[in-house]
Amino acid sequence: MLERVLFFTLLASFLVAVLLSPILIPFLRRLKFGQSIREEGPKSHQKKSGTPTMGGVMIIISIIITTLIMSNKFLSFSTELLLLLIVTFGYGLLGFLDDFIKVVMKRNLGLTSKQKLIGQLIIALIFYYGLIQAGYSTDLTIPTTNLSIDIGWFYLPLVIIMLVGASNAVNLTDGLDGLLAGTGAIAFGAFAVLAWNASMIDVAIFCAAVVGAVLGFLVFNAHPAKVFMGDTGSLALGGAIAAVAILTKMEILLIIIGGVFVIETLSVIIQVISFKTRGKRVFKMSPLHHHYELSGWSEWRVVVTFWLIGMLFAIIAIYLEVWM
């Protein structure tokens, strides 16, 4: 029965996203919400200029509608779902503002780094307050063991680091057609399995809704993309996956499940440090997916390779949590 609930949640969210796309994509095109391509990016990406962005709106709508309907039908609406929806909508709204400034106000960098960080911090603090009010423990669980450590007030900076870090890491991964949609579906699929195994059915339903939404979006985002999710989608997905990890007490496991996002972020950090200290670049371009593009790989080859790596990380995480 529970397996059917998750399957129908995924299917419903997929259908909502697919049905929304033919409506939203032409609407975004009429409003001239087209993507601006950075001049310093790969030259092959210049032809993508003008492709509608802010498609993350359809992902967020699909997640919210499906989660509310399925939870109302099979469960009572829980505090966990409320917190997950707050984070998803909050970070999505922040990304929407960033995209709006870039596209409509023609400021290519969108929100300043300080403005974006303040927004991310506010949402993280709201989430943490909700956790404490709901009686969540400040324990940190060690994977593959029965050990947990109560880190007390240090849990607050951990929550902030996870939400801010994950939203930025996922945002960095959104650079090729279908890359984030595919790796995101895999990561949330892993958390759906783990949440279901931990009898956190409400969180599993949310994760299944995310998987369905991004797969529905992928239909139109696969190469050559007809729409990009923009920061609207990537920040929402990044915040959501960190929130799921915190609620399921799998904070450390997020590093494995989100391994692709971690690698992409590390490539940027390594590139910046190397250039500032040695005046040399380690990669042809960062994040890492651009390095392989400039090394002669086709965009589709890079994307599929990263999907497979994401799948491997997901399998390892599930194995460690369920069978170890």
C-alpha cells in the first residue's frame, strides 16, 4: 500500500509538471524571460541565449500541489511537510527574485551575494525555529552505527551551513541541459527510499513529489533544452534536499547522496584558491562539468556521466543506511 502511495505521488507530480509546461513555457517566452548567457562561459552555450528561464516555477507548483493532495488523502498534514514546503517555497522565492532581476531588470548577476546570503539565512533560521518548536533533537547521527551525538547549540550553525551550502551547491550544478534535473531526481529518489525505510512516510511522499516534478521538467529540459529552471528551481531543490536530510537525521549521509553537488562545489573552491595563490587554474573552467565540455566531451555525454555518478552515490548511501 505504501509503495503505491509513493508511486502515485511521483506519477501525479510528473503529470502536473508535464501539463504545466506547455502553458508556462510559451508564457515565459511571451514575457521575454530569456536566459542571458555569460560571455566567459563555453562558446557553445551562446546559442542557448533567449531560452526561457524561471521554469523552476513549474517544479515548485508541482511539488506543492501534489504534496498537499497526497498528504491530505493518505496522511494528516504534518509539521515535517510544513517545514519542507516553507523551505522549498522560501528558497524558490529567493531564486525567483534573483532570476527576475537578471532577466527583467537586465542585471546579469541578479541579487548581490550579500542579499542572497541574508535571504538564505532568514529561511534557515525560520526552519531551525520550526524544528525546535516541533521538539526535534539536536543529535547528529553517525551513519552505519547506532551512535548519535547531541551537539546542542552547534546544531544551529550546522542547519545554516547545510541549507545555505546545499542551495548554493545545487545551484552550481545547474549548468547543462538536464544535468540538475537528472541528478536531483536521483538524489531525492534515494531520500524517498530512506525516508520510507525509516517509516517517515510524509517525508517520503514529499521526496516522491520532487522526483516526479523534476522528471516532468526534464521532458522539456533535456538537450536541447526548451526551458531552464533558473535559480528559482535550483535554490528550491538545494534547500529542500538539505531540509530532508535534517528531518530524517541523515545530515552526514547528505554528503554521499549529494556527492555530485559536493564535487561540483569543490571544483569551484579549488579553482578559486589555485588561481588566487598560484595564478594558475586547475581546471579549464569550473564548475567541473564545464571542464569536461572544454575537454571535448559532448554536453549529453557529460550529463549522462554525471547522472551515473549520482546513481552510484545514491546506491552507496542506501546500502550504508539500510544494509550496513
